[in-house]
Amino acid sequence: MGQLDHVDLDLAVVLHALGDPIRLALVHRMAEDGESACSPDGVDAPRSTLSNHWRILREAGITQTRQIGKARLMTLRRADLDACFPGLLAAVLAAVRR
Amino acid sequence: MGQLDHVDLDLAVVLHALGDPIRLALVHRMAEDGESACSPDGVDAPRSTLSNHWRILREAGITQTRQIGKARLMTLRRADLDACFPGLLAAVLAAVRR
């Protein structure tokens, strides 16, 4: 899955990954629901587009993925993000919710 | 100068503008020194490259520019950023300084 260890988290890469309205919507969905399927309700984009956005989030170390049967479920790596960049995810989520 | 009013600040645009190592270095320099010239010490990139990075920061609403003679001096729009996205700039700067 190309999931990163938290020691690899890079601030510029994480900010770049967050810097897109669809990816912010995906991050918001995970924050609200705990986890998200590939094509969550309320995020209107083609599946192939979403797949690319999920890849960018995963490769930046923002999400982790678990497979249940045919479904992939994504969650935020809150602990790793908070350890590397204290307060960043909270500030981003607060701004998304405004 | 294409400077934005703070009501126009967009979270995805601001995060995308911050999501680059050179632009993070420029933001760090302004935070440390109060303002920055176009080619600050310690940021190693061609002037044309820096000019493009400054444009992205300015158009995102992260910086404002004043002209003194031939020099342009850039400052962070801290108040506007803090008003729109409380805690975001502080979290980013703390992460840059680590």
C-alpha cells in the first residue's frame, strides 16, 4: 500500500496533499466518520479522480488503508500527524468546518 | 500587486501555497525577520524561481508586498490568516522550526 512510517512525514508534502478542495473534503469525511470508503457521500468526483486523491493522501502519510473484503476503508493517521506537526490537523479541520 | 482581501482567503489555496519547501523557507524567513527581501539569505534558488514562489504566496493571500525604492519587501499577513484559519500559521511555523 506504500504506507509511510511517521518518521517520514514531510511538512511540505503534507501541506501540498492537504491543499486541494477534494482532498480536504476527504479528510473532513474521515474526521467526521472515523473512516471513509473510496467514494464517500457528499464528495462529487469520478472514482478514478478520487483514487488519485486517495493515493496522494496515503503517500503523504495522512491516511492509512485497511481492506475488508473488496472494500478499502481509509482513516486519518491522527496520532502520527499530531506527533510530527502538533496542532496542524486540528487547525485545518477547524477551518474546513467553518 | 494582485493582493487579496482577507475575505477571499481559501483554505485549499493557502495550504497548496504553503506546500513547498522553498515557500516554507520564505514564510519562515518572514516570520523570523518580520519582512523579507526577494532573495533572502539562506534560501538558495534562482531569482526567477523565487519570483514565482513569491507570486504564489501573494496570490494565496499569505503575504503583502511594499516597495521601497527598487526593493520589494514582503511580510506575512498574520492577522488575516489568523482570522480566517485560527492556529494554522502557528502550527506550520512551529513545524518548520522543529
